Amino acid sequence: VQKINHMATRATIIVEGQTSVKAYKHWDGYPEATLAWLQEFNQSFAKVRGDDPEYKLAQLLRSSAFDAEKYNLDSSRNTGWGIVPINADMWEEYEYFLRHDGSVDCKPVERHYD
């Protein structure tokens, strides 16, 4: 994976079956910097662990640390990642949805300004 500079492109990551919280990724949330990591993580988790949404969300954050160098993820100890209420508006540009079957959906979040 090519090393790139971090940009504040916010994203949220929803785990299917987790109805109360989602993960927040502050840096590099655009698909070119996030999707490959999420796909590898979710496929591996689904194969090994199956359907376990709470555990998946926790392991996702651990994966962000373990795989930080491989996928050029933010490795800061104090910023960049969070757990937020499922309905929180984080002004994210992208939303990812990790499905039970190991697939990942990605959609841009549209903003409408008056």
C-alpha cells in the first residue's frame, strides 16, 4: 500500500447487528484509503468468528492499530478514532457497513446546505 499524507476525510463504520454505536474514523475515510483494510478485516472476521457484532466492532478498532502500517492508518494514541452513538452526525463524508457475510458496503454521505 502506498504511503499517503493523512487528510481529515471523516467516515463512520457500522457493523451489521450493532444497533447502538458505530466507529468513527477521522483521517483518510475515503474508499481508496479505507476500503481494502475493511474488506480484509471483515472477510477474515466472518470466516473465523461468524456473526458477533459487538466483538467485531472491538476487533475492528484493534485491527486499526495492528494494521496501521500495512494500510497507512492513523496510529495516533489520542486522536483519529472513536465510538459514537449510531445516530450521531459526525459530518462524515463516507459511511461503511460491515455485513455478516464479510462484505463491505460504502456510500458517500450527501450533505444539503441551505
